[in-house]
Amino acid sequence: SLSEYKIHFFVIAGCFIALSVFFYYKNRNLPCPADKQKAIACTRLRRINFIILIISVILYGTGAFFTFFAADLLY
């Protein structure tokens, strides 16, 4: 039954990923706290957030390719 709504799922997931990219881009230059421990945690979490965002975009693109385009390449 998921394949019936695959377009809806991909549109909603794409909107969420686009929203994540927007918020990451908007907040990328905000200052981290002055406390050394919190600044280190802030920097580390920003790096982790970027890595997770890149992995999400790659997985989304891979899923979209195999869902919508790969079946047409077989015929």
C-alpha cells in the first residue's frame, strides 16, 4: 500500500529535507556560546548536523532514482 502513495511520501520528505537545508543555511553563521565546553559542543553538533544533512540528501536522491527512474531503464 505504500507504493500507492509514493509520490506523496517523496514530496513530503523532500519538503522536510528542503526545510532542514533552509534552517541549516540560515543558522550557519550564528555564534556559539562563549563558554569553552559549550562552544566545543556547538561546533561538534554543527558538523554532525551537516553530515546528517548530506547523508539525508544522498539517501533521498538514491531512493527517488530507484523509485521513479530505475524501473524505466530496465525496459
